[in-house]
Amino acid sequence: MDFICGGLAASGACLFSNPFDVLKTRMQLQGELQAKGQHKVFYKNVFHAGYVVAKNEGIKGLQKGLGVAMFLHGIRNFVRLGIYQTLDNKGLLTDPSGKIVVYKSALASAFAGASGAFCGSPLFLIKTQLQSHAAEKIAVGHQHGHSGALRALKTIYRNNGISGLWRGVSGTMLRAVAGSTSQLTTFAASKDKLRENEYLRNSTVLTSIIASLFSGIIQTVVINPFDVVSTRIYNQGLDANGKGLFYSGVLDCFQKTLQTEGPSGMYKGIVANYMRLAPHSLFCLLFWDLLKELKVRYIENPKQALLLDRRK
């Protein structure tokens, strides 16, 4: 049940965060391997990017890849949050008083994040290529031209087989280790600190909202360089042998991006990324806490819940 709670929470959160994911993807691909001032700037900032996409592709353009994104985040967090919660339920992440132990939480969230990223890698690949596909006059990065998720799946499998669907998996696993560790650890530690306040101790919703907003800031700063690399590896075109046109791997992408675009290249789209991660973290972690509360209340202790409801 813990796995199902994690998957449902992330899928629901994706409805709110996907438009910023589209904008973030476009901004990370803009000026790829080109020095500042040497390329066209279609997207000046996240707000301008939203306007440009809506103007040229309509409102639907802001929700490109939504279906596959919901499926992706559902699978990834079914695994990620399910593993993390299972370890927490066994008391492996806390001290005798029940408070989170940071290094244990970090190790658990890193393992859980990498596991979820591996399982969801083909969907992340498809999502990235669908989101990068733009109207010709505002297109950035390689344009794969997929008409939909199923068409993308068939094309990738036909051209490159099963291994093609897991192309770039090392990049997304590193991204997940960085993001999951920073998110879940700061979220859990923040909730422990907030619960020291008498008012917040009894408010699951408010505690989760404050903790998730803070964890979103930390997660964005940590994850953005890995996110840029992962996006570019997933989106690059392939040669006749199925090898990347720009990058041979994660380290090669890091090196080339830093050489041509400087350190700022690793933080392209960071505002859009935070505006994606903040609501996604907020709704995902809030839904996760509420679903866990409902699970305990109505599945694990249904008789006690019924008595409490009658008293109300």
C-alpha cells in the first residue's frame, strides 16, 4: 500500500508541475553547446517562455507530454517513495526517539531514487523528447518529431531496440540520487523540526506544505546541473550506429557544457525548475502524507476510525 500511495501522490502532483517541466526543458536546451551571445534567445525567462509557448503552440503546448509524465512520475515514485517508506516503517531511518537520522535517510533516499529512476528511464526519455518538440520558429535542441508517446516508443524501439529505451539511464540515476537525497532528507528533517512547535505538531497539511517548500529549494540547487545533463543526453540525436551526436556519456556532457557555456550553463532553467519542483514537491509530498494518514486510519485501523467518525 505504501508503494501505491507514493505513485498516486506523484501522478496527481504532475498535473500542476508539468507546464513548468516543459518550459524548463526548452530553456535547458536553448543555446546548447554555444557560448552566451552566440545563439538565438527564444525564451528570455520562465514567464516569457510561458508566453512564447502559449502564443505559438497554444495552451496545450504547455502540457506537452502530460500523459507520459504522469505515468512516469507514478512509476518512479511508486518505487522511490514505496522503498523509502518501507525502510522508515521498519525503523531503519530513525533514532530511538523516532526522529530522522540524516545519513540513514540520505542513503535510503539515494537508493530509492536510483531504483525509481532506472524503472522510469524509458518514460523519462520519451517525455523529454515530446516536451522539446516545438513550433519550428521557437525550436531548440534536436527535434525528434514524435506525434505521441506510443509513436515515440515504437520509433525508439524499432531503431535502437531495448537498449535504446534505457539510453541515458546513468544520467537520470545520478540526477535521482542527487534530487531524492536532498528532497526526502530535508523534508523529513524539516518536519521533525516543525513538529517541535505545538501548533504545527497537530497539522499534517501545514507541516507538509512548509517542509516541502523548503526541501524544494534545496532540491533545485542540488539537482539542476544533473537535470541539464540528463535532459541533453535524452534529447540528443543519434547517428546510424545509435550513438549520441553530441555526448558519449554523462561526464562528456558535463565537460562539454562547462567548456562552451561555463558554470551558468549548468544552471539554465533553474527558476523554471524550481517553479516545477516546488509545486510538484508540495503536492506530491502533501498527497503522500495525507494518503499515508488515510491508509493508517481506514485500512490499518478501520474500527478505530469508524468510532472517531461517529463521535464527530
